[in-house]
Amino acid sequence: MPGWELLGKEEKEALNEIFEKSGGILCRSSFDAKRNKIFRVDDFERELSKKCDIKFAYCASSGTSALKAALIALGVKRGDEVITQSFTFIATVEAILELGAVPVITEVDKSLNMDPVDLGNKITSKTKVIMPVHMGGIAAKMDEIMLIARRHNLKVLEDSCQAFGATYNGKQVGTIGDMGAYSFDGGKIITTGEGGAIVTNNEKLFRAAREYCDHGHELNPNVPRGEDTRTIWGFNYKMNEMQGAVGLAQIKKMDYILQKQREHKKIIKDALKDSKNIEFREIPDPEGDAGDTLFFFLETKEKAKLFAKLLKEKGLGTKNVPDAIDWHFAGTWAQIFHDFDEYKGKELSQVWKNSNDLLRRAIALPILVNWTKEDINRIIENLKEIAEKVN
């Protein structure tokens, strides 16, 4: 989660150039002459395409809006079922609900991503899209998920909002399925403050998502924008030029970010590997780990709770688990699922019992880029001390 760590002179200079070179035009389109025909969001999209090795990228106002627009492009309509997983940020399910579609939730396995076995059990005649989520910089088991999807002739939208930069079998997450979505909010690997992106190799899907994010504009090159053609109505989910400028500065730092994250995570993980109380998360493709989060399990939820308490006393925080579990586990979302008849009156944590057990025993440590050797040594000492106390 280090994008914010590296915000500095490069981002400041990029923002200043909007006023120095482009007349202070902050919107992503129009005012061609005043902006000297510089389009920073367009440039950021091209850099994203190169970095992800994919044909099309469209920058949206958030990862959430990117998910919604991608679902629309994939043809999801009211009453359709979209399968996703129990451990994710609430936005994943909100995007489904926005369309009047029905979220169907799978368990997660020890990778803390979609359990392919449970996925197979959840497919019905109403299923339209499978949406695995790559949580904490780790890819889901995409080989198995894609095999199931193709067997049932289903589309796959990868929610890669928490894993930009991670790979699976050498491919960027988000580029394996039919479409992918990223987030660049304040806590992500690179940040534009807010913002997100949609990626795909399918031009038809790309155009459908782009048009929806821009009020239905087709961006017909034969007419001015004010006379643009359209066949659908849409909404306004465009990224602005300030975000594009910051994104261009941040993406240049991405390789360094990933390198330092992976280095720091390996040092800490190696130091803890002999701790009897700790079981590390399963990683389907260790080479593709973005390195921004270290997850491990304790033997019981009581031990995990005590571990988190002792971390806090040492001035060390956690990342989403357990500190923000209520925003990241479907078993806590009564405000959503108690509106569905099948869940009314049920203890939601027990609906996804396996996920609840894993998550309540889990600790997630953020991995930072700017840590010094002294920082890392201190963290390791504290972790080992806590692990002994929790034994």
C-alpha cells in the first residue's frame, strides 16, 4: 500500500504543468487549443496498457465505477446473478447491486481468494459473470476459475482493485479474464487519490464500458464532441486531468514499489517461518505476489485477537484484517444481505462459515516501501515477541 509513501516532487511538478502548459484545464476532454492538445488521462491509459500488456485501458473515477461499467459492458442486467467472494471490499458487491443484479457469494480458501470448489457449487442458470477478487496483492486460482467459466460459457471480470502489479503465470492480474478493474485510491500500490481503470483485450467490451462512463459518447472522430453520436445512455465516471497527471508520475515508480515490497515482505516472512503459532496464507503463484501485504493465520480466533491487540500496543497496525474486517467480509453485511429472503434471520457469519473461520484467525500486516533496515528489524523483533506471548 505504498503509493502515498512516494508522493513528492514528481507528482507536484506534474500537477503544476497542467497550469503551466495546459491553461489549467482539469477535465479530460474538450478545450483542445487551450490545453495545447495535451491529454494526460489519455496518456495515462496508454501507459497502463503498456504496463499491463493489454490492448485497451479506460480510466474511471474509482475502482467501484470501473467495476460497475465493466459489468454493464458484459451485459449484466436486473435479476442476473454475479458470483464473487466473501472476502473483498464492500464495493465489489455494491457494483452488482447498482445494476439490480444478484450477488452470489462463495467461500474463500486458504489463499483468502475465491474457492474454486465452492464456485462450481454456486453456478445456476441465472449466472452471468464470475468476479474473482485478487485480495492483498495475491492472485486468485485463475486457471481453475477460467476452466469453470469456459465450461459454463460464462464471462470473467477480475476485481484487481487490491492487486495492481500482481501477476499470475506471468500475466498481470486483470488481463486473464474477459475484463479487469483496478483501483488507484489512497491506499493502493499506485495512487491518484481516487480513480480506477478498466482493462480488456476486447474492443467491443472496451467501447461499451467507455461509452457508459462518458454519458454514452462514442467519441466519433468525424464530428466535434458536441455533435458526438451515441446509441446508449450512460453516466459520468470519467477520471480528471489532475488524477491523470499524478498517475503518470506514479506509474514510473511502480517497478521500484514492487521491488521494495517484495524484498521487505520476504525478509519478514523468512524471519517468521519457524514460528510455531503462525501459518502463512496460501499463494497460488508466489512469483506474482505484489508484496504489499503479509497474511498469516493463528490457531484460534482468540489468539488472533490477542495478537492484534499486542501489535497495537507496539504501535504496529494491521491492514483490513482484523482492523477493517466489517468492510471486507460479507458475513458482516446485514445491511445488504438481510434484504434477500434467503438470508433473513440468519447469522451471516455462519452462512460463509469457512471464510469466517479463516478471517477471524487471520492477521494482515501492511508492507511499506520506505522502511529502513532498522524499521524491519524492529518489526521482526516485535512480531517474534508477540508470537511467543500468544503461544
